[in-house]
Amino acid sequence: MAISGPGISGEQQSETIDGGAKTQFTVTLRPGSHEVWCPVGNHRAQGMETTLVVK
């Protein structure tokens, strides 16, 4: 998972893991729109992305 938006320097990304495994990372979200996507291969181009709005 990768995320970018207000208050995030560039983009933040979790470590890349194998399917079925778990990982976590922490970001502090400020109000505004944040882009969230899968940074693996062409997953983002295949639609693995969304917008998260923090109010």
C-alpha cells in the first residue's frame, strides 16, 4: 500500500510482502484528499487505487 496527500512528504509505502502475509505502517493524515494505491507492478493501472478524504 502507498499513500500521498497533505502533510505526507512525497509518498509513504508499506514494505512489499508476499500474498497472504501481513505488514503495517503508520502515517498521520491531515484533512484533505489522499491518494491510496497498490505500488506493485501495474496494479495501480489495473484499478487498485482509491481516494481517501479526511475531514
